Amino acid sequence: MSVNPVSAQDAIARMRLPIGSPGAYSAIIDARTEDEYALDHLPGAQNWPSLNNEERIVIGTLYKQVGPFEAKKKGAAMVAANISKHLEKHVFDLPKEWQPLVYCWRGGKRSGSLALILGQIGFRVSIIEGGYKAFRSAMVAAIPPLAERLSWRVICGPTGSGKTRLLHCLREQGAQVLDLEGLANHRSSVLGIIPGEPQPSQKHFDTLLWDALRNMDPSLPVYVESESRKVGNLAVPESLILAMRASPCYQLELSDEERVKLLLEDYDFFVKDPEMFSKRLDALVAIRGKQVVADWQTQIAAGQIEDVVRDLLKLHYDPTYFASMKRNFLQIEQAQLVRADSRSNESLSAVAKFILQA
């Protein structure tokens, strides 16, 4: 039998190698329930539940209402049956050299049972001491030094100026990019929710961010958008916010008419569903007043969506943006101006090329 307990720090160190590459783990296996896995999991982990969602509730109820001994007997039978299914589904074609990393919530019975069986088969199995809980603690502690070691370049610009599109162009040209809105499934404004694309949990957002940061090359700059402390419902770690706000900035400029057209393209779901757009504006009542919002909603009902977008930029987004930038970004006054001729990919690619050659 070969089961090797490893610390979360040691597991993280080995995870720097791509899964399946020489010296790396062959697989990372999460033995928790489907819901626990969905809330957050290690990057690249597969879900092999020792107990599924319903079974965990059954065992928990039995533990409280009858007693630990009866719950453990019932739980052991369920775990054994589930491990058997995982072996039949995943393991029979694997070579003896396969070396998985296994974890559960605290590194206890659920991952231990699976690791024991895999080890008895003859695989070299590693199990995280302290489980996911220990991993998360080590991962959260690692984010500040990861953020602070990197050289940040902040893409600033008012709403609709094409900051996210510019980030994508920079990435296409080989630059290191941290797309916080992409990780958060949100466009970082009161209207930024993306229909049909729920945001990840805060825990999973943290893991996605950590995974991105740990793979950045500190010898090269990292380009990032001038986000606020929250992207939708998700909080950006304080250490990253402070590092970004102290860093050099680019100020992206685009004409007002091009900005309106860009927003109509990027938020086309509001154009297609005016009623949803109108309801989302209710969130601005506390800031802009009931009458202003009601007027916008009347215009939307009349099909004047472009006029509403233009008004939103002038009356809401631009004043908020410029006040926030002046208050929070230390080098905004020295920002290098970069202007896009249009919202097109060609124009923003030219801006990206200029930035990278400067």
C-alpha cells in the first residue's frame, strides 16, 4: 500500500507542474459531494464523491438522531459502494504509474477511504493533510505575496471605452493579462450581470485568481483593468487592489458615439430584452432618483435605448468613474493617453501594439 500524506503547501508546490506532466500529479481527485465541489475545488480537480449530496444529508441526520456508531456503519456501506463505482468508471484502464492527489473537506474519512483503496491496488497516492480547508488557508495566504511580486499596468478609461476588448488584444499579442471580469462572470457595474452566466462563489473566484497569479511571470508586466473592490458580488483581495492602485496607468480614450455603439454591442441582451434592461435600472433609483430612472424606463419602452445609454454615460457612469479614479489610483494624473480610432478589433489591436512597443 502506498498512501503519502502531504501538507497543503507541498501539494501546492507540486501543483505548479501541469497535471499529468513528468513529476506532477497524474490527477487531482475531490472526494467531497457535488455541491461542495461546485462551491470551490482545486484547479483541475475531478469530483469522485465518497458520499453524494443526498447521502451526506442522510448520514448527518442519522448521526444526530440515532448516534455516531449507526451513522458510521451506514456511511461506510455508502462510501464503499460509491468507491466501487468510481473504480469501475475511472480506474480499470489506468497504468500502475498513475499518481493521484486526493482530498476531502478536512482530509478525513472520505478522502482517506478512497486513498486507502487506491493505495492497496498499488497506486502511489498522496492525500492532503487537513484537506480542502488546509488548502484554502494556504492559498488565501499566498495571494498577497503573489500580487505584490508582479509588475502591474492598469488599463483605465470610462465605461464603454473598450478596456476589456483592449485586454483581449493585449493577450492575443502575447502579453500577460489578468481579466478580473472574465474570472468573475460580470462586467463590473450595476448593469454588469451577464444573463445565463452566474458568478462563481467567492471561494471559487479566489481560487481562480490565485491560479492565474501563480502562473504569471514576475519578470514581465501584467495588464489589468481598473476595477473597483468588487466585481458584481465578488470581492477582489485587498492586496491586489492596493498593488493595482499604486501602479502605472494607461488612459484609454474613445469617442462618445463609439462608446455608445460598443455598449449596445456588448450588452446586446438588453437591446433584445428591453423589459430586463428597464428592471435593472431600478438599482439606480437610490443614486439618480426615482424620476430620472422613470424617464429612462419610459424611453426604453418607446424603443429609445441608444438615447438611454448615452444618458447613462453622461449622468451616471462618467461622473462616477472620474471621481473614483482621482480618489483611488495614485498614478492616474501621470497616465499615458492612448486613443482608439474606433471600437473595432483592428483599432484596439493597434493600441495594444503601441502599448507593447512603448
